[in-house]
Amino acid sequence: MRFDVITLFPAMVETLFDHGVMGRAAEQGRLQLVTWNPRDYAVDRHRTVDDRPYGGGPGMVMKVEPVRAAIQAARAAAQPAPVVYLTPEGRRLDGEVAGGMAGMERVILLCGRYEGIDERLIALEVDRELSIGDYVLSGGELAAMVVMDAVARLVPGVLGHAESAAQDAFSAGLLDCPHYTRPEAVAGLEVPAVLLGGDHAAVARWRHREALGRTWRKRPDLLEQRGMSDDEQALLADWRREHND
Ligand code: ADE
């Protein structure tokens, strides 16, 4: 999958592809990042990318021409792709949105800075608006990084086999089960015995039960939305008995 990011701070988003899962996937050629800096498309001597808002008030607004030229250059560089503007006004990112984007070959992410971008850019060039939550960031870069990470994990082959098994837990609409590694006891807290027993079916059942119990306790809204099979209802009842909950 190819991500094109329109940003005044390309170095900020490039670091995402230098580490961990994203770094490996980029190295393997499964992910590609291309950045486009509006400053490179500003034609005046000072390479101006922002200006004062009409009507007055504090802050600066990103200008149409350099940003639009950067978007158009990005559009023309490869196959057609939607332009997604990161803004708190957009649809909230969740697993479903990320899954939809992971099916695309390419997306163009537009990052705003300062007080915003000229409204006409949205009318002329933006296909979708996306938010990562109900708070305001200083710019779209962090949001774009969150979107790329969440989407890339759902692109086939980006996660290794072992990692994608863990991914299944959340894509099943449940929170993850608890995880433990050595040593067996820490400050009097022991690893659950079933995980030490080597019975793979029992482990799988325990993990499923824990995922149900945790989701029920911490995010009942997720469980409500998703529903449960008869078997899962029995597992949850079992978990609640054990936890006196
Ligand atoms: N830009 C600024 N705040 C944002 C947010 N919450 N989500 C997406 N883009 C943003």
C-alpha cells in the first residue's frame, strides 16, 4: 500500500517508517511513503505557505495555491487515490474505517497546520475528512501517523504470522486477553496455571473467556454492539462467577 502525505513537516511522518512493524514492512516493500511539502510548491521568494485570515483574528491559514499544487502533484504521481484531510471535524477513525482504507492501494493524507487550511481547498481537493478523536492537535501529522499505523496493520503481510493472530482478537470485536512472560511469579502475582500446562485447546478457551470478561467489564458498549454466541455467553457467565462480578 502506498501512502502519500502532504505536510510541511515531512521528517515528522517519515520517522514512522523507520521503526518496528512499519519499518520492516517498508523495507519489504509492502508499504510505501511519499511526502509532498507545500513549501516546495510555493512560487514566491519567501516560499510562503500561510497568510493572515480574512476578517482578522489570531493565527495563520494555509494558502490554497501551494497546498493545491502539492496535492495535484501527488495525485498525478501514481494511480488514483482519495485525498483524506485530517481534522477533528471528520469521521472518527475506528477499526471499520481502518479496515476499509486497508483495502485501498493508495491514499493521500493531507495534514493541516496553524489555525487550519483555506476552506476552498476542502471544496476543491478533499474527498474525505477523518478525525482521530475529540481533541485538537497542533497539526494533522500525528493524526496521519495514527491512521497509517492502524491501517497498515490490516494490510495483508504487514504483520507477521504470530502478530496477526493477536490482531484477530480485536478484529473479533473484543478487547485482547491478558499476556504474561517469565518469570512465573512477580511480587506474589502468579501466571495463570492454564498457560503453563501446555493444553493448547484449554489455553485458547481461557484466552477467549478472558477477552469476553475484560470487554464486558471495560467496554460493555463493544459487547452490546457485537453480541455473543451461546457458547460465549456461557464462557462469560463462567468468567463472572470466577471474578464474583
Ligand atoms: N488535526 C488536529 N486535530 C486533529 C484530530 N483530533 N484528528 C485528526 N486531525 C486533527
